[in-house]
Amino acid sequence: MKMKDYSKIFKALSDLTRLKIIWLLTNIDEKICVSEIVDVLDEHQYNVSRHLRVLKDASLIEEVKEGKWVFYYLCPTQNEFQHFIQKALSSIPETKMNTEMTKCKQLLHLREIQKTK
């Protein structure tokens, strides 16, 4: 990694909304789509998409298209630095994100129910 890459990661994580998105992806261990993030964080779709683009440019997340949906997930750790970043993120207590985590779990449960129909 170049020094510029480290800077991109820290800049991406310096925003509260992006930190929450990464925290959710780290702690739910599941792919989530833009509309789910919008609902969980109570943010506008445009803002969430912009934040996801920043996280993707910093190589923190990746996306996969499934049908008409685009899902986002954490990039697999490829080096010691990324491992430490994910470890630091997972150390943020769930109590700080209790509302968001509850909403996220409910949405993921609804998604599973809809898949079985």
C-alpha cells in the first residue's frame, strides 16, 4: 500500500455516517443494500450512495450485483493494516449503535422472509 492509500482509509473513516456503515458491515457479517442502509441510518439515498462511493474508493468495501439489487460488504483483509482497522472497528461497543443494529437485524430478517415467499 502507498501512503496515499492509508490516508484515504483514515479520511473515509473520519465521517460519522461512513463509520456507522463500516461498523454495521463489520458486525453483522452480511451484505446490505443501499435501501437497507438508508432505513437503518435514516439518511437520504443520495447521501448514503455518496458515502458508499468514498468507502469503496478507499478499498474498505466492495459491491456485488444480484438481480436488480447492489449489495455492499467488507473487503477481505489483505494485509496487517486492514486487519487492525477491522479490529479497531469491531471494538466500538454495540451499545453505541444499538438502535441501528436493531433496525438492521429487523431488515435482514424481513429480507430472509421475503426470499422464502
